[in-house]
Amino acid sequence: MIYRRRKCFLLVVTLTWIAGVLYFLSTARHERGDRRVNGLEKSDVADTSVKMIFDEKTYIHQSSEESDTKTKFGFNAEVSNAIHSSRHVPDTRNERCHYIQYTEDLPATSIIITFHNEARSALLRTIRSVLNRSPPHLIKEVILVDDFSDNVDDGQLLTALDKVKLLRNSKREGLIRSRVRGADSATAEVLTFLDSHCEVNVHWLEPMLLRIKKAPHTVTSPVIDTINLETFDYMPSVDDLRGGFDWSLHFKWEQISMKERMDREDSTVPIKTPVIAGGVFAMQREWFNHLGKYDIGLDIWGGENFELSFRVWMCGGSMEVVPCSRVGHVFRKKHPYAFPEGNAETYTRNTRRVAEVWMDNFKQYYYAARPIAKNRPYGDISDRLELRKKLNCKPFSRYLIEVYPELKVPSADELLPYGQIKQAGMCIDSDSLGKKAWLNPCQDGTESQEWAMTSTGAIIRRDRKCLMADPIETNSYVLFAQCSYTRGQMWVHKEDQIIHISSDLCLDSHKSEKGLVIGDCEYSSSQLWEFAALQFKLK
């Protein structure tokens, strides 16, 4: 009897406990529902600053109907939308990095992310990766600068996330001026700039902050891993690359020299870099302001990494790639947004401005490599020249000697100016297979349309392909071939005609629908060519 009473008592207690739990959950769910606005959780009121759970699915799928198109964002947004913002990524650091201990007294940073019509899933994943993989005490704030996106909610809804603040431009300003606005509102000791389609890796922040703490005038950049633009797979990059460029101010990654590799104590030692890619880097806020921030005379995007790199190195600082810091980045094949003057035109204008301010007499080699820049306006640079004087910056010759001796100064004989070969608004280019010379509408900055003529008469493209022809072997068609500098590849430009030396026939476009040919020289309109590179003379 006693056993049966005890059993009944325990049953009553259990049922009462279950009923209480169900009532509590029902009440909590009802209260949460009352607090929801536009799919996001409101912040608690009164004296708490804790933010509620962010509704990721609602945020992503409330974006525009075009959000899954590749053309809108420059990558596969449909795949990006299907991947959670807090996904795991592989730790791509060198094994030695795992044993480095970081102190608690590193300087805090303001994260600055600018965006314009970015895919919401990519932007959210960038922010979440920062918040999830950074020590909380080192992130003072995440400043989003919305560069006048079509949908104001792209950024506004993200302020529900912890530490996120939003600035929105009243008109399109571009990456450069937007970053300056974000930096002006930042309050932390260090500024960290991030593109809006990144994912930071584990312990990405501490190595950069440690270098800045030890050397406050150092600009630090992580190793940039690749996020595949189609699959969004996170793929590691090698950790012994640095930034470089050619005389046209075209950025490239290059491996450090064998000597540098041998001189390094171990693979975790930072690598001095002549230039940074510019998408992700950190520097002391006071140093950023002292150096003149960014040149806000540069438009939208392009060239700002060269301008900052030259200024840092020439005016008392240094730049490093920090191997133990890894950040993934989606490298798009082309910009999905419009430039007011066009992508190539804007880049040429910006790089010319950089050359005029910082490259001294060496700018002649820039103009030789990019002759179309010679006639491009670049705005008033008097304030930047005055800044250079005020900062007592070194000449560009010292930069070449001390920072980037690998960039050899070409002699007049070695220097080949490149430019378009035009005829009535059309330019010599390659066909879709890259085999036959063709006419396409001229587009400034298109490398496949830029040609040079060597002293021996070869018409050469930057990819080291030459124009060649033969009345029999090629049936008089003009083809692309690896440069061998044989007679079939020799030409002469005379009185606006381009003459094939071995056959004494002229380059002709009268069969343009099938490709360029060589034919009897007649001085007809189809045989007259404007060779831009030959109009440029080295000064």
C-alpha cells in the first residue's frame, strides 16, 4: 500500500512539472513573437544592451528577387544563400602558428566594411565570421558603410547584430570615400578594413594586432585564401606570397625570393610586401590619420592600394603580410556594379593620379606601359603634393632601391609602349577561340586589344602572342602565334599602313567577318590603321 501511494505521488509531481515547463515555453514563445519586427528580434528594453537572436533566413530571403543571379553579384549567390553564415571553414594556418600564445593586452580594433548592393548572405557571413572568430574584447565595433545600396534594409537590419553600427551614404561615393567615412567614425586604436564578401579564419586578428602593437607604423595584411565564386568552397593559399606590380600599375601576387625564404627564421615570420592587395588590412588609427587617410580624389575603386602602399613606405612606415592571419575572399571575375565612367576608365584615371603624385620622373614608365592614361584627366592633386611635402616623404627612387628592387627600370630599348590598333572605332583583338586576328569594338583597358611593336618589327601582345601571316601557310589570314620573331611575324608601320615584311602585303580588314588578312597594298580605308603605341614617345 505504501509503495502504491509513493508511486502515485511521484506520478502527480512529474505531471505537474511537465505542465509547468509547457506553460513556461508557451509564454516565452508568445513574448518573443510580440517582440519581432520585420523578421528580426528587437533588443531588450530598459537597462540591457543584449541583442536577441537574428533571423538569418528572413533577412536573406527578404532581399530582392534578383538575389540569386550571378550577374547581379559577380558570384553564385544561390549557393551562398544556402550556406549558413556561421559555417565551419578549415584552419589553413601553418602548424607552427598553433603554438603562438597571444597576450590579453592587444589593442582593440574597429572593423570597417563598406558595401554597395552586396548579396545579403555574403555580407552577413563576413560579419558573423568576425564576431564568431575574434576575441570579443578585441572587437570594439563593426562599422558598416552602405554606399547607397538600392535597398536600405541590406544594412539597416544588420544593426540587430551585436556591435554592428551603420552609416549610409546619401549618394554613391565608392569604396575609397566610404572607407574614409567609416574610419572617421571609428573609436578603436586600430582600424581593420574588410571587403564585404570575406570569411575570416580562426585567430585571424591577434597576429595582425600583435605586429601593430610592436611596430605601430606597420600596416598588416593577412594571407588571402580563396573562396570559390561558384561553389563557395574555402581553399587555402600558399603563405609565402607578397604583393607586386608592373609599370602599368597592374597588381600581381609573387613569391618571395629564394634569399628572403632562406633569411626567414621560420614560416610564421611576417613578410615585407611592396604593395598590398587592399581588400583586407589593419593599421593604427592615429597613423592612418597622420598619413592623410585615403586620397578621396580617387573615384569609386581602383589604384587606392598603390596610393596607400607608396605613401606608407615612402613616408616612414612599412607593410607586411602576416602568415598566421588567414582571411578567405571571393575573387570576382568582374565588378557587378556600374562605374560612372566605366571600370577601365576609372582605373586608368585613378592610377594616373597615383603616378602623378608619387612616382616622380618614373611616371614616364607608367605612361609607356599604359599610354591611354596620357590624355585622362585626374583632378587637382595640389593637396596631395602638399601632404607629401609636409610628411617629408622619400623620393620614389628610394622606394625602388629599398623596397622593390625587383621592379627593374627599363631602358628605352627595352621599354615597349602598348596601345590599341584602331580602325573606325574597331580594334584588333582575338576571335572567341583566341587563334585568329579579329576586329572588335574598342574598349579601353582591354589587355587583348593592347599591342606593342618591337625594334625588329614584331607586333606583340602582353601575353607574348605575336601576329603572324603567310600567303600560303595561313591562306593569307592573320593568326596569333607564340612569339618566335621569325620573318612571318615581322611587320613595319608606314604611312598608316601595317606591311607584312616577308610578303610585302598589307594588313587588311575587308574580310572582317572572317578575320584579318594580308593583301595587295592599295591604301584603301580597310588598310589604314591608327597604332596608338607608336604615337607615344618616351620623355
